[in-house]
Amino acid sequence: MKKYKFLFRWLEPLGLALLLISFGWQCMEEHNSQMKAEGYMLETNEKLIAIWNGIYDEALHSERYNGNTMIVVDYDNLNTSVKYWEEVQGNLATIIHQESIFFNMRIFMYIVGSFMIIIAKIPKKELR
């Protein structure tokens, strides 16, 4: 019975430690998932830019483009609004930075809080 008492005294701290480890694992998975999604968006953006450049080049060098703004499509104006991925990321830099700060704060609070609970739950030798 004494051996089970020792085991039960350590179940809560070990369980809390596992929760902390699983939180770290979740953070890594979310980060990898976000990086994968951004990779897909970057690839899509590059393909769209290539398509747009082809259309723009074809329009400029065709008979239908005479240097004036067309009623249907203003290629010059549209071309100035085309943004490369780096530009989009630059425009979102403040939001990305805030997101990073909030994520790091959440991790810090979770880790510190978990360690506080774990340390408080570690069995102490009973004084007799």
C-alpha cells in the first residue's frame, strides 16, 4: 500500500508536466502549420504575379493597347496595385509583430504558471 501512496502523490505533478509538454508540442504544430500555409500563399502569389505579368506584357504589346486608359481594363493602374509577397508581408508587419508578441506572452504565462503549479504539487517529506 505504501508504494501506491508514493505513486498517487506524484500523479498530479507528472500529469501537469505532461500537459506542459503537450502545450509545447501544440505550439510547434501550430507554427509548422502556419509556415506551411504561408508557403502555399507565397507560391500562389508568385504564380499570380507571373500570370499578371504575362497578361500585362501581352496587353502592352498588342494592337488593342494604344497607351490610353481603356474602359474595360486599366492595365497601367492595375499594374501599380500588384503587390509581391514581400510587399504584402511588409504592409502586415505590425500585425505580424503583435501576433508574435501575443503568442510569446501566452507561451510564457502558460510555462510559468505550469511550473508554479508543478512545484507547489511536488510532494514534500512529511515531518513527524
